[in-house]
Amino acid sequence: MTTETALPAPADVAARAREIHHAWRVGAEMTTVLDGCAKYTSDWDDFYGGPLIATYSVARDAVHLLDDALKVMALKSAVYELTGDELLAELPVPVPVDVTCHALCAQFTALSRIQQRTGHAFVHSTVNEHIVATPWDTGDFTHKAYEAAFGPVDERYWIPAAEAERRRQVLDTAYAAIGITDRGMTSAIDYAAA
């Protein structure tokens, strides 16, 4: 699963990520995947990812989030290709973008074909996210590599760790008022009584 490999330089990851991102985007299949994800956004709703974005609308924000998700996936794959270390490749990602990575990864069959065509694996592991347990933050490795590869992050979506947690606490209070607690994992709603 992992070694004690050190992260490569952000510039090296950026260069490789640009190549991977380009390879994935060549051909109609990735366009179909991204368009399908953007069209069927009702299938990737969540309580604590997208809603962290101020005045969030999945219909409006999906295309940008999907673009960022694919770029982040390219960064992760670049780290994996440069190090062979799957755990190290599980880079911290801002919550709304990470949730969108999960939606993108749900297109398993098409992504499998794209991996076979390009030879670049999609590297993403929720298990490893929990092992690493480091939230994304401004100025970290992911931030530096992303900006070196793709230019500035959009601060609307790249919410720093402390602010993301503050917003989650705001959501905790709002959701608790209707019986949803434990970050959306528990519901006290009695539908029979309603």
C-alpha cells in the first residue's frame, strides 16, 4: 500500500499531472463522462461538501467542480506514477472538490476504459483519505502543485480547512433543527408521524 516515500517537488508533479490530464481529456469518452456527471447532478447530492460553498447550486457549480476534480485526480495520479505510493498519492483536497471526485469515480466503467486507453490510473481511495486524515489547506503541497499545473485555485471552491470546519458547524446547527445529526449520518425524523 505505501512506503516512506517523500513527495516529489510540486513542479515535477505539476508537469506530470498536465500530461495525464491532457491524455484523459483526449477523446470523446471523458467529455461524455463529465457531461453526464454535470447533467445528472441529483445523483451526487451531499450534506457537507457542496453546501460548504456560499450560495451553492449544484446545477451552476457542477461544471467547475468537475473540472477541478479531474485536475486533482491528475495530481494524485502524477504522485502515484512518480512514487509508486498509493497512500502518498492521496493528497488533501478541499471538501467540495473531494466530494466531486467521488461523483466522478462513480463513472467506474467509463473511467476504466479511459485508464486502459491512456495507461494512467485514477488514484483515489476513501480508506486512504481517512488514514492520511489531513485536511486541505491554503499553501500546502496540493495547492502548490495545482497552481503550478493549472493556475490559481478558485477560492469559491478551495475553502481552507478552518473555514470548512466552521461552515460545517453552521450546517450542524441547521440540520440538527430538523433532526439530522452526526454530519448527516443520523436522522431522528419520524416519517410515519409526519
